[in-house]
Amino acid sequence: MENNLTYTRNGDYLIPDLKLSEQTEKPLGKYGRMRKAYLKEHRPILYNQLLMSEKLYPHLLEIDETANSRLEQMMPRLAESAGATEALKARDPMVWVGLMNTCKAQAEEILLAELINS
């Protein structure tokens, strides 16, 4: 078996010179961080496989972007079905805010079930 690694001597030890490939430094959003926590806690083998193959960060970015776009698509439909209209917003802002918060909670519950915790 041929070994293509280079080593650095540190005292009596040979330490392999390992480097990660370059990846973008875009920060993870809320849903990417939630997915990471889920994988780490409930799916540690998959988490380690993704981490070791350097596919974890791209996976988390994809989940985050998908969740945000799905949230943007769902919110208007949920708000419309709940009756959170601009007329209600002008007439009774507190009721409108309550309805919008309920819609966001419903949308996030769907995202958790379909994207984050799957």
C-alpha cells in the first residue's frame, strides 16, 4: 500500500499534513443551524459522514436556502387562508400580528417536519 501523505515531525511523533479544501465562508442561517443540531444529536453517523467528506457545510447551506424559499412561498398562502389582509392590518394591527405569527409558526412546523428533522 502506497502512502501519499507528507508528515511533519513533532518530537518523536510524525503528524500527517492534512488540509481541508477551500469552502465559501457564507454564514449559516437559522434553518441550517437547526439541521446541524438535529444531525449531530439524532443522526450522528450521517453527520460524521458528511463532515468527513466535506459535504456537511454545502448540505446545511442547501437546507437553509430551501427552507427560506419555502417559507417565502408558504407565508402569503397561509396569511390569505387565515384572513390576514391589508384591510385587517389597517383596522386592527394586533389581530393581524397575531394571525401572522400563527401563520409563521405553522409554516415553520411544516419545514421542521419536511426538511430539518428528516
